[in-house]
Amino acid sequence: MRRLNLKFFVNIIRMLFFRTAFNATPITLKAMVNSSDRSLLLVDGYNVIGAWPSLKKISDRHGLEPARDKLIETLIGYTHHQGYQTQIVFDSYLQDTPGSQERYTNHLSVYFTAHAQTADTYIEKTCADFWHDRAPAIGRIIVATSDNAQKMTVMGYGAQWISAQRLEIEVDLTGRRLRQSQSSSQSPKGRFLFHSLDAKVQQKLEKMRHGISYQKP
């Protein structure tokens, strides 16, 4: 008889406890997050790229770098509108480099993991620090991934969860509302709040867009 994985069993118990005590079942980001509760959205970058058809298409045709840039661009506008902290985490465990972080806006940063560290382990460690009160600046964590094993682990640490597919729907709905708002006002139209971002961020986005401009037919 195979021995049960102790970590897996403990995480299941934790997840069931939090679902009962705090109703930590997956819900929409609008219900989970507001601008004042110090929420952190952790996005498993490559998992999301693989789950969003538009990003998967870019990755298959042109490689991971333009798909990463497109995800960053999309979430810059989205998080700017929502007003909460977001970190996109990408695997770099095969590269012999330390972990590195780049902040794009006041609300969004990108983290590339260190050598021998995966996005899963980084996200799980962040959730574990939150569980053990080692991250006092964070009020709660929401993890965006469609990896079921990671879902159970992070919920075991008291984090909330949203699937990559649900995140795509939330981003799309927000984008539609913004475009409708722009079309009914006199403000200049821009792609997903482009004109409301500061000059440095606009410059970064322009460079990223030039890099993936060949996507267009």
C-alpha cells in the first residue's frame, strides 16, 4: 500500500478548514478584492499563457517572450484600473541567475525566479509566509493559476484562488467596460488606459508593442 504524501494530506486539511471557516471558495476578483484591504494577486505567468488562447497562439507562433510582454501589457492596464498589487511570476529555474524583480507600475511587478526555483515554489513560499504571519504588509493573497495541485497547496495556506480562465474573463469584462466608458466620453481613446499611465510606463509599453507588432495579420 502506497504511503500517503504527508504534505498533500496536511494541505487538504488546511483547505477544508479555510473553506468552512472563511468561505474561501473561488469567486470573482471583484468580490475578493478592494483597494483598501492590502490584497496581493499572484499570477503564475506561464500557466496563464498556456491557458489563454490568445497568449498561447502568440507563444506557439513567436515564442514565450512576446507572450510574456502581452500578458504584462494586459495586466498593467487591468491592475491600474482595479487599484491593487499584482505580481506576475515566471519560471527561470533553468537559468543560472538569481531571482530578479522589475516594477512596471505602482500596482504591478514581474518576478523571474532564481536558479532551481520554480514559479510554483515561489508562490507557495509567499503563501506560507503569509500563513505564518511573516508578511504583515499583505492583507490577503489571491493566486491565479489553473494548476490543481498548486491550487490546493495555496488554499491550504489560507490564500484564495482564481483560475486562469476566470482571470481572463475578468480582464476582458473590465476592458469592455473601459472601452464603453471611453467611447461615451470626450477623453482620448487609448488601449486599456494607456493615456492615463505615467510616461515611463507608456515608454515600456511602446517598446513591448513594437516587439510583438508582427502578430497583426
